Amino acid sequence: MPLVAAPAIYVVATLGIWWIHQGLENQSLRPWWSLLAIVLLLLALVGPLAALVYAAVGGFRAFRHWRRAQGHSTKMDAGVAQRESSSARAWEQARSLQSSLLRREVPGTIHIWDVVPNANEVFFMDVPADYARHYGMDVTYSQSSGFYFGRPAFVLAGLGINAISNAARRNAAANQAAAQWRERQPCRLVVSNQRLLCQVGGRWLSFYFSAVSAVYPEIEDWSLITQYDSAHPLLLSGVHVPAAALFTVLATHGSESVGAHPSLQKLRSSNVVGRA
């Protein structure tokens, strides 16, 4: 339809312009009809182009739908399918780990050669994750001022611009200083029987289970939040975080909590609760 409409719009608009032109020459039409001629001229120029663009977009969508029907996926579809597959696989691994922990079975250990272990420390996971810390910060900002002279309107305008500029800077500084999740970045996450280790910016940071004051395993969001008395809260997220949350709750609350924790009970379901 848009392909048919493109020449039709051009023909109709052109005929309309010709008819108005003839009427103006014969003085059978009033001068204000020239405004309609201008509108028709714009329609003749823009209308077919808009129809062709609409036809191209519709054709591309139809072609993409046809390829999907033939079993060919786009790069975006392939990426979504890969993420969903990774999430489902990680979810099943976490469910299997939960079952093993509830049976009091010791999970398999791995070697981490670039981390020096503590006494009696063993490692269980070495996976990618997303890292963030929650804290506020001191922010400074400068206020501008100016001296204006001249007409009252000019002086008031200058003072108003200064006030608006200073208020914007003050609000931006307040927003930047407020406590929020900062330092968001990918990290390498290692889980042992004593701590969570995050390799961030080329250095290892240790978060010991013995120092945890609160833990929030939000596996529906594929995230884990841990709080400390002497350190900023830690946020870990990603497909492997549900398994890391199991080890964290095991170390901080005991073996029974692995199945009793309200958030971890969602692992009993074979359906993935959310998308990572």
C-alpha cells in the first residue's frame, strides 16, 4: 500500500496544483487558494518520500519476520537466546549446588594460582560478575557571581541567570554526593570457604564472611548484597551470583539456611525467576 500511495500522492498533489494554477489565471478562484497550492506542493515533495520510507521499514520488518519463520535469527535474537541459555544453565547449576549443600555434601574445589590462600582455605568458584559499592562522597562546587549595571531588566536577567546556574550546580553536587551504588564494573569473582574475592581494577579485594553484618541474596534480580561494619556494602550481580549467594548464606547462617532462606527457596523451582 505505501508503494502504491507514493505515486498516487504525487499525481493527486500535482493535479491539484495545476487546477489551482488554472483557476488563478482565469480568475475563477480567489488569491487565497494559492496557500492551498503551496500545501499541495509540499505534499508532492514530502508525501511520496514519507510513503517510500514507510514502505521500506515495513518491508524490512516483513523480511525479518520471514527469516525468523525460516529459522534464521538476527544477531539481536542470537544474543538474547545466548543470554537466556546462560541464565538457565547457571540457574540449574545453582539448584544442583543447593541440593548438594542440603545433603551436607562438600562441593568440589578448584585451584586459584594467582591468589594466596589463607590457612585451611579452599576455593569453589572462579567466575565473572558485576561489582559495585554503596557510599556517599564529599563534592565541592563553585558558585558564580557577577556585577550587572544598566537597565533594570538587564540587571534582573543577569541575576536570574546566576541564580539558576548556581542552583543547578548545587543540585548536581547534592546528587553526586548522595549515597548510591558506585564503581560499577565487571570483575572476576572468586568464592572460598572464608571470603568473596573480587579482582577489580587489577587488584584483589577480600570480603570475609566473618565480617558480614547483613546479607541479601536477591536471586530474583541475580544479585547479592552484603553489608559490613567497617566497609562499604558490596553488590554482586550476574548469572553466577545465585551460586555465590548459596556459599555466602551457608558461611554466614549455617547449612539449614541454604534451604530455609526465603530468597533461596526460589531455587526449588526449575523455572528461571528472572533474566540476568
